[in-house]
Amino acid sequence: MSLGIIIIGVFGLVTSDNLIKKIMCLSVIENTIILNFIRTGLREGAQAPILTSPGVFTVDPVPQALMLTAIVIGVCFNALAVACIVRLHQKTGTVLVSEIHEF
């Protein structure tokens, strides 16, 4: 399932001419990867590792902590990319890659 979503994101990234759509496709790919990492830390019947007694089966918190960092980095990347695209649109009047190459 998630491999299909990643393939759809890559397809949109390669075929799209609009820079905003390219950023959206990158975001879809990033979020799918984050969900896969979080899913690796899942254990059936496990509890959160907060105030548990010894010997209780707990969920691994490391993938969740790493993906929280990845989410913050992704938001910063998206904000910077959109700001650059807005600035590029102000200078060129377009967000299409094929038209930007002409400048």
C-alpha cells in the first residue's frame, strides 16, 4: 500500500511542470515514509513506555522521536520551498518549470 503511494508521489514529481505540485508530491512521499517508520515501532498489545512496571511489553519510542524530528524538518523545508517559489513567481510571473527555463 505505502509503496504504491510513494510511486504515485514520484510519478507526480517527475511528470508535473508546476513547482507547487512538485512540493506537494515531495510532501506525500515524505509523509508516507514517516508513517512507515512509525509503523515499524508498533507492537500488538504493547503499552506506551510511560510509568510502566518492569517486565511490561512496551512500544519502541525511538522511531516516534526520530519521525517527530523529521516532521519538523519537513515543515521547515516546505515553508522555505514555498517562499522560494513565491519569490520566483514575483520575478518571472510563472511557477511552471518549462517557462522558467526560458528566462
